Amino acid sequence: MAEGTLNKMEVSAGTKRQVLRKLPSVEVLAGRAEGVPRAQAISAARLAIETARKRVLAGEDVDLSLAALDAELAARAKEIASSSLRPVINATGVILHTNLGRAPLAPAAAEAAALVAVSYTNLEYDLESGERGSRQTHLEPLLLPLGGAEAAIAVNNNAAAVLLALASLGEGEVIVSRGQLVEIGGSFRIPEILAQSGLNLVEVGTTNRTRLDDYRAAIGPNTAALMRVHQSNFRLHGFTEEVPLGELCELAAEHRVPLVDDLGSGAVEPIADEPTLVESVRAGATLVCCSADKLLGGPQAGLIFGAAQAVDLCRRHPLARALRLDKMQLAALEATLRLRQLGGMEGIPVQAMLNASGAALRDRAAALARDIGPSAEVIEASARPGGGSLPDFELQGDVCAVQPGSCGADALAARLRQGEPPVVARISSGRVLLDPRTISEAELAPLADAVRVALEEE
């Protein structure tokens, strides 16, 4: 019998626990995966160890030698690499790239999600009383300091937050400026989301100019709410006018109707003249909705802040169950909020990318150009936050520009997308640009390798 192999008789004799102790740790086994990106190696190692563990517990003959585990590791790594949903290197410089899954999570948030994914949790269970609890209790104490509101809840994205906020208002009409009837990603439009809430849309003003009297004239016995929609993914310039939020809140209070404020990307700290969550709450908005996976830097989620009674209506609405977060989203969001609370903003990738220094970007671009070779050089270019946020905000910094040679920039970019690891870059003036703002330190070496391989293809 090969060393490390156990037969069913030995296993059934009560040695399973001892056998399981011989399994290497995930870190040790992952370290043996040559030429596999670290994230894939760790995932493959977990799967390989779990497969061996299940076979031992089932009483099967199991070879626990490192050679056998290496073979299992290689098989699992191949499975992961062939998955439809794969990690890619985002070299575009677009921080919140919607098509690439927005920004990566903070390591602490990813670890928190992974931890609860493989175990039972107290998601809706009060450990002290032994009775059913609410999943919102894990988040609300961390959300409230962001905006100073009386209450807050989280759902699975901002479109869901807006839908739930409007649906909780009951029946009637909601008044919105024509200039704020925006379209967000994937051709979803505010009027369509509003229609699903059961409310009727009343448009006021014009595309470029809406005044307070326009709202006042439209308010009637069927008015269920006023609504402001922040133009987070575009700007109107020139002959324009819109009503300040404070005045709109005063009008809503005068007529005793709620005001829903859709902040979109949800700035918590002041940035590029964006309205902040605190400003909206202080102005008197009844319900404020925003994303958690844009400027906040968390997982996909939507947040609703506001008066306790209004938020409670959202909490108790039937749609709340359909739109709720699962345990992994909740754990990742909780970890992100704790990082912010403890002053660990630099540990949140979105914040690190937005605030990357010119020197750091220059050093990383130079390192890339040096590793790629003579076809690469460092130039200055601009990046964007993306994700429907900060449309006029450009981030200047150095990037690595690659001359594509005879194949042309489009062909080189296609080779990079189809390589391993897949690399998504952008093209400018006939060159392929690799922006270090959205490239992690761990990705620099495999990126340079991928570019050299793509350049050598005939």
C-alpha cells in the first residue's frame, strides 16, 4: 500500500480524525501551485483539501501524499481557470468599471464574506435570547454615522433601494424634474423603476431648467412624494437651473409630503462638488438612497437612510424580502464599514485608487515598462472613476504605453483579453495603455508576462 494511503478497515477503526490532521493547510498547498495566480491557487487548494477530507470521512481509500494532493490541486486549478466567471486584470484606469464588477473588495471584506460563506451564521438569530433576529441589526449601527439619519437599511443595489423607497409610499403621484429622468447602466431608466413602484410619474419643468414654482404648481391631493435624482453619471452645462435640495425639502414639509433623494453613487466625504449623504439628511430629505459599491467601496448593495418611521415602512414592505442582502454581501459590507469607522480608508481599494499619489503611479508604470521591454514607455494620461459616478472628474497620472508592432493595437488588446490571465486595457493614439491606478502590486509581474507573450504571437 502506498505511503499515506489508508484502507477502509483502518479508517473505520477510528483513525479518521488522525488522518485529517495530516492534511496540509490551504496556504501550504496553495504555495505548491506553480504558475497559478495566488487567488486561484488558494481556491484550488481549498477544493483539493475538501475533496480529500470528504473521501476520508466516507471511508474511501485515500492517498494523502503531497504528490497525490498536487495532482488534485492541478485538476482543481484547471477547473477554476475554465470557469465562465474569471478574475481579470483591469488595466483600463476605470476604477468602478461596471462591466468588470466595479472595484475589488478590501481584503478584510473578502475574508469576511468567505468566512460566512462556508459556515452557518447568526444572520437572523439573536445569540443572546435564542430567538429570531433581523439581518439589518448587523449593519444599522455602522450605517447611521455615515449620514446622521435616524434609521438605515441595506438592500441589494441602489435601484432596489429607490424601488423600495418609492413603493413604501403607497399609491399616488411622485413629482420629478424632467432634467432628472436619467438612465443608469444597462438601459434601466428612472421612469421605468418608478412605474414598478406603483406610483404615477408627474414631470415638471424642462430638461435644462426647473424652478420651485414648477413643483408647487404640480402638488395636489394625489401627490405621494417629491423626488430628486442626482445626475451622478452626466452633467448639464450652460443655460440650466435646478431647485436646491433645501428648498425642495421645505416645500415638501409645507405640503406634508415625503421627499425621496436618490444620490446615486453616494459620496460620504466631499469630492468633486458631489452632494454628500450628510448634506442630504441634514437638508431634511425623508428617505435618501445611494450605492454602497461605488464611492463607498463596498460590495454590491443599496442603502436607504432617513426618518425612523419612513425607514420602518421600507423595512416592513413585502418587497424588502425580495431585495435583501445575502449573508456574504452583508459580511463584506459590514467589514467595509468597520474599516471606515476605524480609520482604515487606505485599506479600501476604491479609496486607494482615487487617492493614489503621482509618485506611486510613476514608479509602477516605470516598473511595467521596464519588465515589458523596449516596446513600452511611460507617458501621462487620465483615468476616470467610472461606474456612473463623478462624470467630470479626471485623474491624471503616468501609465505604461505599449507599441503594438505590426499586429496593431486592436489585435494586441484582443490577445491580452484572451490570454491568461485575461487583461483588459484601453487604446489611445494607436498604442495599448496599461494604467497602474487599477493594477495591484501583485498583478504587475503577471501583467508584464502577459504583454510579452502577446507581443511575441505571430
